[in-house]
Amino acid sequence: MANTDTGKMIRPHLANIQTYKSIDPPELLAQQAGIPESQIVKLNGNENPYGPSPKAIEAVAGAPLHIYPDPQQRKMRQSLSEYTGLRAEHLIAGAGSDELIDLLFRLFIEPGDRILDFDPTFAMYAFCARVCGGELVMLERDEVFEIDMDAVRESIDDRTKIVFVSSPNNPTGNLLPDSQVRELLDTGLIVVVDEAYFEFCGHTVAELVPEYSNLVVLRTMSKWAGLAGLRVGYGIMAPDIVSHIMDIKSPYNVNIAAEVALLASLEDALALQANVDKIVAERTRLQATLEAMPGITPWPSEGNFILCQMPDAAEAERVYNDLASSGVFVRNFASERLKDSFRVAVGTIEETDAFVAALRECVR
């Protein structure tokens, strides 16, 4: 029997790639804390604590799971058109917006092409850049996490193709000003604005898509609609980009359960927005509570999370570990810029109270 060394066949840049740091499932977190799963307070994934629409649950229960979904996504694109106010030809759904990020890299980036990203931000952009063999140019945000447009212009050369920017930015919570969006678009690069938390702030640049053929807006059903476990998101972009992505995506990329859940969620958007309103109200309460606690700097946020800065990296790590030991899980980051910080998702009133009580014990 042949004993082939398959490692030699792996593409060199993938052999020891820096992976995306994902979060552990609830059952493992409960094991780590030594408590029942029902007692953990999971605030590390920016998930919706109120879950999906009952109509979405009902739709999934009755879905024809033995049938392949429509590869052209006709119903989803039409429903998304009615929700966004943009024509269906501008819309495409993905298995989470993560899939669309990956597909954009596949469409535009060859090994050696350059991608502009801004630290700190959502780590998936950098991860996908590494996977496709692109050259990642990571520009530092300023002291209040804004983008330095002069640095952007200085970094562009003839190999630069895509700019990725999150608005509201995850994990810092700040919005990208419309003026900077236009400045980025005027460079002629593909500009991807990730609006995963759009419903929590109501601010969008999607109306610019018909005006700029190089603008891509990404959104997700994970956060506001509570469908994180089904992995479904969508993109808003020029019809020709939609067409090319349709050509290269897996034919049945959004499964039938995710499809019917998306359709039912959009039909129940008003009820889901009421849950979003509760999260926004709780964000305001949590922000005020954290501002009153000594030794913690909570950054203002337009998302469903708050970035909490501690006096130094050692204190941030201690608090993170102490919270986990008590069954309260928040998010820390490998980014050097965020060594002194952690991010907490906005949960229910009860989850906020449990987090604040545990935090007070940690920093006492």
C-alpha cells in the first residue's frame, strides 16, 4: 500500500495558516465552568437572546427538507427586495454573510493581490485573505477607532483590489461616515461595507449601490433575526457582480431550512424589530452601568455589543478568566490593539444583571 505524504501536496500558504478564532459551543463552556448548561450566561457571540421569529420556527418545522432549494434564490431575492427597497437583481443570499465574503475573494483576488483591512475589526476578512493567498495590508485605526483616509490612499497600488470595512465596526461599535464611504468608492477599488448590525443602528449605505458599481453591502440574518444557527445572510451589489457570484457559488448554497426561515422572518420583520428595540434599550442601560464602574471604559456602540477597555492587558485577561469561571462568557481577542479589552454582547435584562454582578465581583 502506498504511503503518500499528502502534506507535500498542500498549497504552501495553507499548510500552517493562521486560523479564525471561533467560539466554543454552550455545552463545552458549561463544562469549562463546571456548571449546568442552563446556568451559563453566553455573551460572547453577539447572538440574539430572544431567538428567531415563531413563524420562522414553524416554517422550518414544515419545510420540504427532501427537496433541493432553488439555486437562483428567486423567492429569497424577491423577499429581500421588498425588505431593502432595492431590485432583486442587486441581491444574492449566502450561507451566512461569511460565505459571501469568501466568494468575493474567490471572484476578485488572485495570489499576490492586495486587500486593505482596518485593525481592529471582524477577523473573517483577514482570514479569507490568507486562505486565498492575497496580501493583507492591515491599517491601524486611530485612537477612537476611525479610519485614516490618508493612510488608505498611501497604501493603494496597482495590485490593490478590495477594501473591507465593517459598519458598525465589530468589535468597536462605531459607524463609518458616509463621506468616507464615498472617498473609498472614489478610489475605484471594490469596497465591501459589512452591515451585519444594520438593524441595531438603522444606518446604511445600501442606497448607494445603484450609483456605485464597486460597492458591495453585506448583511446577515444571524443578529437581528436570531438565525445564527441556520447560517443565512445576503449581499447588495451591482447586478453584474451578483451574476458572477451566482456562476461560482455552490448551486444549493442556502439550504431549504434557512431559506424558509429567511422568508418567514422577513414577513415577521415588525415583531423582530420589536426585539431589536429591546436590545437597543438594554444596550443603553448596560452602557450607563459600565460607565459608572471604576476601571472600565465602555466604548459607545451602534451594534448589539459593547467593547470594554480595562487598565491593561493583564487586568483584561484576569477579568475575562474570572468571568468564565463564574459561568459568564464574553469575547477576548488576539489583536494586539485589543489585549486590554473584551467585548460583551447585549443580552436580556436578566443576562445583563448577571454579567454586571459577576463583573463587579471581578473588579472589586
